[in-house]
Amino acid sequence: MKIIAKISVILICIITVLPLCASAATYTYSIDGKQLLSPDAYVANLQYGAREMELPASLSNPTDLVVDENGNVYIVDAGASCVYCLDKAFKYRFTIKDFTNDMGIPDSLLGCRGMFVKDDSIYVADTDNNRIVIFDLKGNYKRILEQPESDIFEDNALYKPAALAVDNSNRIYVVSSTAYQGIMSLDPDGNFQGFIGTQKVSVSTWTIFWRQFQTAKQRALSEKIVSTEYNNITIDDEGFIYVTTSSIDSSQQQSSIQNKSKDYSPVKKLSAKGDDVLGRNGFFGPGGEVTVSNNTIDNDITGASTIVDVALGPAGSWSIIDQKRSKVYTYDQYGNLLFIFGDKGSVLGNNQTVTAITYQGDTILLIDSTTGKLTTYTRTDYGDTLIRALQDEIDRKYEAAVSDYQDILMRNSNFDAAYIGIGKAYYRQHEYDKAMDMFKCAYETTNYANAFKNKRQQWASKYFIVIPIVIVAIIFGITKFFGYAAKVNKRVAVSKEKHTFGQELLYAFHLIFHPFDGFWDLKHEKRGSIRAALVYLALAILTFIYQSIGRAYIINPRASYSSVFTSILSILVPVLLWTASNWCLTTLFDGEGSFKDIFIATCYSLVPLIILIIPATALTNVLAGSSEVQIYTMLVGIAWVWLAILIFFGMMVTHDYSLFKNVLTIVGTIVCAAFVMFCAVLFSTLVVKMIGFISGIVTEITFNM
């Protein structure tokens, strides 16, 4: 009984303690936007309140968190208008608040929101005093940088420094909460040098129209309203500036994430000139949550992420925080998502309102403005392996990087960045086949194209004699075929003999180059037939089937294929619908073409699709890169334009219409076809509902009986 009692007590303790140690799941995103659980890279370790940090007062509104080169921690408390300085063990050292200025007058900070530590100086954004105050590492006052002056500032413009960063040349980059022109660049003495990284804004058509009737003052005010401001900033050792914003329209922000666009991105990496050079090589652009409407992990929170801070981690990694969800999103130097962790809550590892993030070596620090507590997150063995792999890649230790990434995949087979890392290592070792296989696993088309180019070069070097012979043979064969078709068509044109099936097929190669006389002879000289038209219709269907399954990986990385039935319908339905609609309409408008004539002319017009899409699809197997893929796109585009031209002139000649009348009937045919499709969809929907209704009644009767 005593043993049972002890076991019961232990179980009760475990059940009680586990929720206090629980934290949200770590996950990444798949290429289709689904959340994939992954091992924890960081886990919550300890939480520090004012008592644990031995602060003189509780944190009322912490807004920034900074760690210096020695590991000392600085917390900016805007509510108390001060900076708390802690040692690397999170114990209180001193407070920066009151000081004596250059005039010998007692002074103090007011509503300070951000800070930055550079070398032997602490730069504090004294927000409500409209200035920057500089202290030494012991908290002693050094000097004040007052509000900068410039002719480009607007009248009565406010200067509210909310965050700042300092580069290796002591240039100061300031985020002002009232400046919509971008980041303010100051020299070491605080003199204004210019704005960089202005955020792009969108203006609706209505706004553009309405501005035509506004005064200059109203127009200037409206420009301020639609502009966006940055909210935080940091800088790396190379002078690249990372900035975040939370004032972008939600739909625009999500569009930038989905399209990996620089415009309207909530996080940017700016050069000294203000150009955004942030890598966006992942499935989605960096910027927080991808799926924001139906989130499987935190489905009670919707809408775009509210990005409020950015921090630089080891091995080129960097993290941003979403204040709305209290989550941390970490990416590598190329913009690939590494992991996401955190959530709203009161248990260890979660936060109520996370406002700042920083790294202390291998540890991540988060500050919660609601609870006033600081939480430390230590890196796990999985996280160590991940960072080591990134560093090995930077140090060009490719074999070690492969080993590390393989170790990661053994723990997390869904981690696409590992496949990319292994692929890059194989690529640098000139093992292009293995590299391409790895890139395929991660749907990484850019690196795949680079590996494929090198593989293609090796193959071309090996068969450098055979390739030109094959190309010449193909060109010679095509030339001879078209020459033979032209000779046959010329002979048949003056012959009174009955046309053979082969001659009817070959006539298409005269018609596609000479549509006016071609369609005339097709109808009046009976140069075509239903059987030949059906052959070309069948070949067009086979073309669509081959295009679906024959496109190379570079064109179809997600391996999306249409079924045979879908391919058949995609060509058969439009042809029959066009023929029927055009016949019905032209019958009412004195058209001379019969249903048979329209069908034959339409099917013969499909020949450009056959002769261009098939070789274009085959060509994708030797194309690499977006510039080369444009050849495929161009050929397919030419095929469709050619088809449209043939159908237009085919209907014109078949019905003996004028140009204007033909345009009207073409438009009418399209409208008629759309109406028929609408009726067909409506009828099928009603039939399905009726069948469901009858089935429900039968089921109910059977159940009652």
C-alpha cells in the first residue's frame, strides 16, 4: 500500500508540473502552406521577474532588449523611462535614467523606447524628449544628439526616435515613430544625412481620383496616412540593416509572403544605399505566419502577423517575433525558414505580449510587456546540429555539413532546408546528380537549375560530336517534310482525282500558313474531311496529355499532372461547345458554313498546338533557369496565338463574313458558349441536389420502416 501511495503522489506531481513546463509545438511550413511539426530547436529554460532580476521596481512597459559583447543584458522600460542594466546572469547592476547634461543641469530620460550598444557606448532613444542620449558602459553620461535639422523635413515635423542602430563607422540609423519616409541616417555627430529604405505604399484608384480635387495640404496629409513606418531595427557586422514594420495592410503583407516579394514585406534587409537585399529563397517570403485564416496550431488567432522586432543569431540566422501570436520565426541567411516556436499563454515558454527579442550567445531572450518577465530559451541538441550545419556551410566544410544535415533529416524528415543544404554540399563537390535529387526533395528550382546546367555541360562535352549531328538531322527532316507536304498540296490543287486520307491530312500544313485560300479550299474544294479533322482532334488531345506528363521538373516542380479524362475534356468540350455555339449564332446571321464545315475548320486550326507544344514540352528536359524556360513559354504562347488567328480567319472565310461582322459573331459565340456552360453547371447542380434530396427521403423511409 505504501508503494501504491508513493506512486500516486509521484503521478500527481508529474500531472501538476507538466502543464507548467509545457510550451507550444515547434513547426515549419511545407510548400503548400501546411504546418509540419519538427523537433524543438529551443526550449524554455527559466523565467525572470523583477524579484529574480533584483530590479528596484517591476517592469511596467518593457519595449527593447539588448545584449552587449560581454553578455550583459539591457532592458528598456518605456513606462518607467529608464534602462535597467543587468549582468550576464540577469542580476541587476544599475539604472540609466537621471543624469547631468552638458549645461550642468539635472536631466532625465522620458518615455525612452529603444537602445543600442556599440563598443564603449550605450545609445538610448529618448523618445518623448525627441533626442538620442549616449552613455558609457557604466551608465555615465557622455553626450546628447539633439533633433537633426534639414531642409527636407516638413514644417512642424516631429522627431520621435523609437529604435536605433549604429554601424562600424559610428553612423546612426534611427527609426522615428513619426517618420514615414524611411530610416533616418545620421553621422556620428547626429547630423542628418538622408532617408533610406522608404517603404512602398499602395494607393487605391479612388484615392488617386480623389486627390485630383484636394488642396496641396490635404494631399500631403493623405500621403502621410497611406505611408507606413518602421518599428524596429538592428544591424549586422557587415553593415546590413534589418528593419521591421507592423503598419502594412494585412492582405498586402500576406501577398508579399506568398509571392516572396520585397514590396510590402514586414521585414527587410537594407544595404547602406537602402536597397532590400534580404534573401527570400524559401517556399514563402520571411514575414511571419503563412496560413493566417485557418491555422491548425493556433486556430483561435487569425490575420497577418504583427512583426515588432528582429534579432541576429549565430551562423547567419536571424529571428523575428509576432506580437499577435507571441511566436518566434527563425530563418537562415538565404531566407529559408528554420523553425517556429512560441505561443500565447501563461505557462513557461509562452508569453502574453512579446515585445522584444535578442540573442545571448546560444540563448534566445524574450521580454513580455504584459507580465514584465524575461524568458530564456536554450538551444537543444537538434538546434546545435542545425546551427553547426549552417556554420559548416559558411566555412565551406561541405562534408561536415552533409553529415550534419543527414543527422537532422534522421530526426526531422520534413525539414526542407536540410535537403537544400545537402544539395548545395553535393553541388560544390561536383556531384550534380545527387545535388539535383536533394533539390527535388525540397522543390528548390533555382539551385536545381544551377546543378542541371553543370550536368548539361558535362553531357554536352561528352557528346559534343553527336549533338550537332542530331540537331542538323532534325532540321533536315523537318525541312524535307514541309517540302514534301508543299509538293503534294500543290499537285493535289490542280488534280481532279479523289483526295486520299493522307492528302487530307497533309493539307493542314498548307492551311496553317495560308489561311485565306486554305479555308476557302477546305470548304469549297473539299480538301479536308471529318476523318482527318477527328485525327487532328485526337492528336490535340494526346498533345495535352503529353504536356501534362512530359514537362520537366524545372517547369513542373510540384509534379502536378492532369488525368487523361481531364485532358480529353479540356480540348473536346471547348471544340464541341465552340462549334455548336458558332453554328447556332451564324445560322441566325446568314452564315454560309454548316455544322460540319465549322467543326472541320476548328479541328484543322488545332494543328499549331500539335506542332509547337509537343517539341516545346520535349525541350523542357534540356532547359534550365527562368531565362531558358521563357523559350518554352514563348513557343506555347505562339501556338495559342496562331490557333486564335486561324479560328478567326477560318470562321470569316467559312461564313463569308466581312471583318466587322466576323468580330461580332466571334464575340457572340464566346458569350453564347459561356451561357451554355453556365446553364450546364446550373443544371448539373440541380440534378445533384435533386438526387441527394430523393436519396435522403429514401433513406428516411427505409429507416422508419
